[in-house]
Amino acid sequence: MRHPKLVAWERTLKAMFDEIDDYLEDKYGNLYPLHPNRTVRGGTANKESDGLFNVGCAFSAGYGSKLGRGYVIEVHMSTLSAIPEEIKMIIEKETAELVRTKLKTFFPTRELKVEKDGSVYKIYGDMSLGTL
């Protein structure tokens, strides 16, 4: 069984990333053909499973990181086409900016930041469960 406050925290993160997914799909969703096994946007009940993008984050304990523990932002594009590194970097940077902006709306009482940590962008700061 998972702690109810952790479930609430993750539900809020998911809602935030669903909004970001919509933005990315609107802006970049037609750049590349979908992977043959991928459903078109809106074809499933979960934005993670359809369309070109799957955006979210994964917790990192932060060992060896300058920022410590936090959530690594993940941007996956579901296509067999080769995506130039420059395009990937533009989309990742834009996603990080969207996260930075939306954190203030989705977690208004938290001091959360987004910064590049090595080769990834990370959400870090006040992730305590006490004030959810």
C-alpha cells in the first residue's frame, strides 16, 4: 500500500505533465510519423500511451548529482524516425520551461525549481509530504 499523500503528489504531477503533453502534441505532434505500435493522439484513456509524446518524470535519489534528490524530467517521442539532437534539445528545454512555469500553478505552496543536472533536467526542492 502506498501513502495517500504520495499518491496525491503523483496524481498532481501526472495532471501537470498531461497539460504539457497536450502543448507538445499541438506544437510538434505532426513533425514525425508515429511508431507503428503507437495509437493516434486521443486513442487511449492515458496521454502517456498515445500520440507522439510521452512526458513525465521519474524520482532520482540524487547520488552523484549536484542538485540531490528530485524528479528527472523525461520526454519520449514515439517514432521510428531519426530525431536530430538539436530538435531533441529544443523540445527538452521547452518542456523544462513549461514545467518551471506550471509548478507554480500545480504546487503553489512549494519551493520547487527546475534546472539542468548533468545531461537531464530535474525538479528539486520541497518535496515533503507534510503539506499536501
